[in-house]
Amino acid sequence: MRLAALETFDRWMARHPLAYASLVMLAASVVLVLFVDLPLSIWLQSGGWIGLDGVFNLIGQLGRAEGWVAAALLASLWAIWRLHRLKAGPRAEWWRWLTRYLNLFFLTLIASTPIIHLLKNGVARFRPALWYRDGEYGFGWPFVEGFPADAWPSGHTQTAFAVAAVSALIAPRWRVPIYLVAGLVGLSRLVNGAHYLSDVVAGAFIAIAVCSAVTRILLEPARDWPARSMLAWPGALLRPRQSKASPASTRA
């Protein structure tokens, strides 16, 4: 009976890779919380990393969502205007392709941000500042304490990896340096004492997982996307049609 239940669970997990990956991430987070987070944070705060605080403060600014959203919004408005002017043709297809990826970025942030804030308040994990100030390491009361009991997951890391995940799809040849920059943002949160390693790992995972899930909807070849604005999304989702691959989709 138990063996059959395990086999059924294995088959279900094989059909739902994101659920499987989520369980692995949760298990990894538990291990990091128990054995790695605090010693690593103490080492970073007492070693030569201290002299790099200013540099990592600047790098950490790449994890602020406001600038990325403003830039993507301006680019999206420009692309929509160009589509309106061009109507059809190869150049219009390129702008439509770009708009689809900008929509992907918006929806990745829109979908992952509530998850991040729900977990932040529900888990109520203490930030490193509480350890250095009061010697407290662990968790507070869910949905009661707020800052600084809101470390897990890292919001800055989520934003950085949301940008990286979409950018890596746009330019797959540059995905390694793109993810390295996002990783530096996560490292900056450790060096500056804002988060533990498990917070950063969870933030990165959530952004990549949400982007992967949303990609299956927004970039599905069987859907004929107008991709002009978010207002067009509901109609596009309800009208699946077979469409030709965009010439721009082969771009690096």
C-alpha cells in the first residue's frame, strides 16, 4: 500500500516538475537554515567583505523593481507606438516579438511579487540584523511582526532573477553573464547583512519558476498573440490559434 502511494506520488511529481523543484528548494532551505545561514553570515560580516560594502550597495540597487518596471513600461509604450505606425511587415513582427517579452517580464513580476510578500509575512523569518543586535535567530509570529521578521524570501533577489530569466530568453547566448549579474545582486544582500543565503536562494527560485510557468502561456506558439498591451491578454488567452514563428524568435 505504501509502495503504491509512493509510486503514484513519483508519477505525479514527474508530470509536475515545478512542484518537484519547489519541494527540493524547500528542503534545501531547511538545510541552509539549520547549518549554513548563520555561520556564513557571521563570516561575511567579520571578514574582508566588509570593505566591499559600498560596491555591493551599488550592485544591490539592481534588485530594486521600480527602475526595471519604469524602463520596461517606457519600452513597451514605444513598441506599441511603433506597432501602431508599422501595422505589418518584418519590422512590425520584431516589435511584436519584443512586446511579448516585455509582457512576460511584467507578468513574471506581477505573479511572483504577491508570492514573495505572502511568504515573507507567513514565514516571518528574522533578518540578520536581529542576530547582530539582539542575538535572535529564527522565526517570529506569522502575519504579525513584519519587518525585520520578513527575510524569507529576498525581494531584491526575486526582482534581479526575474529580469535575468526574461533577459536570458531574449538573449540565450548571454544567459551565463546575465545570471552572474543576478547572482551578484543576491550576494550583495548577504554581504550587506540584509538576508541569509536561504532567503536569496528562495527569491531566485521563485522568480525563475514563475517565469517558466508564465512562459508556457505567453510564448506558446499555438497562441496568436496580439501582444499590444496587458488589456489584450484575456482575449488572447481565450483565442488559441496556430501562428507562424516570428522571425525575431531566432535572434540571440
